[in-house]
Amino acid sequence: MATVRPVPARPAVPQQATRFQLPIRNEKVSDLLLWRDPVKSGVVLTLATLAFAFLRYAKFNAIVVTAYTLVAIVIGSFAWNSYAQFANKAPVPVPEVLKRGVTEQEVQAVAQRGTVLINRVLGFLKRVLHLTDPIATGQTAAVLYAVARIAGLVSPVTLAFVLVLLAFTLPKIYELRKPQIDDAVATLKVQATRFYDQYLSRFVTRIPRAANADPIEIIDKKST
């Protein structure tokens, strides 16, 4: 009687990380920060690191370097375009908006989005300054204090490089560890809510609120 040999179990296939999209309209920027193309993302991060090292350890400040860079671009573009006229070469490529300008519809669209954003900021400032939202007031004061402390400890160039480094690392880490991070955030929210209900809610409810607590409303002329 022939013996039946057990079939070896197949190795488990590692599960791929859940792909997600950053809340950024420009897909190229989102793909760059999420390392969809490792070579391109690595080159950009390397250039940012070299620029930070140059600005940090050289005796030039950011304004001087920016001015000299713009001077080099202007002179280089003028020299190449002058040569291109005689050598029948293509001129320096420029953004399309510099060639055709902007239309009235584009200006109105930008103005409409800017109006919405400005009204939201004004509504938030109204809640903070009029004490209609004590939590927002406390959060704003804490954030401004933290910004002041950080600005006193590090230079603007260092802070900008740290933000760039975080932009290239945190989204990818979140994508690779999304379930664990979501569970940790949910647990933290539950604990924060419990702490607020037990210790802070009694004090917040005693804070007097302003009578005009309504935020600034955006008036739509089409609906009137």
C-alpha cells in the first residue's frame, strides 16, 4: 500500500500595506511623499538635505542664496535664449501661465476659494477672541506658545528641514502601520475624552460665553 506523503504547506504571502492617498490635490506631490517612485523621492530628499547642510554650515543666509540663485536663473535664461536664436534651438521652457496669462474665470475661481478660506479663518478668530469656544482658545494659545518656544530653540532653516523630513517619513510610516496607528489613536481619543469628562468639563461649562457665538456666514449671492 503506497504511503501518502504530506503536502508541504506553502509559505504565507506577506500582506501589502494598504495604499492610501494624502489629502493633496496634486497627485505628483502625494506620490513623491509616499515614495511611489523611490528613486525620485530619494533624489528630492537628498537635494533638500544638501541644501539644508549648505545653508546651515555656510556663511550665507537663505535670502542671499535665493537672490544669487535668481540672478543665475535670469542670466542663464538670457544667455541660452540668445544662443538659441542663432543655433535654432528650443528656448528655456517656462510655465504655461507665463505664456497665456490668466483668464477671468480662473481669477474668479481663485477669489471664491480665497473668500471661503478667509471667512473660515475670521470665524475661527471670532470664536477664539470672543471666548465663544474656550477649547479653541486654549488650543490656539498652546500652539502659539509651542511655536514661540521652538522658534527660540532652532533656526527657521532647521525647522523647515525638519518639516520636510517629517513630510517624507510620517506618511509612509502611517501607510505601512495604518491599522496599529489607527488603533493607538482611537485608544488615545477615548482616554482623552474620559479625562475631559472627569476633570475638565465641570470647569469649561462654568466659563461664560459671549452672546454672539455664531460664526461668520458666507453669503452666496446666487441663493439670495
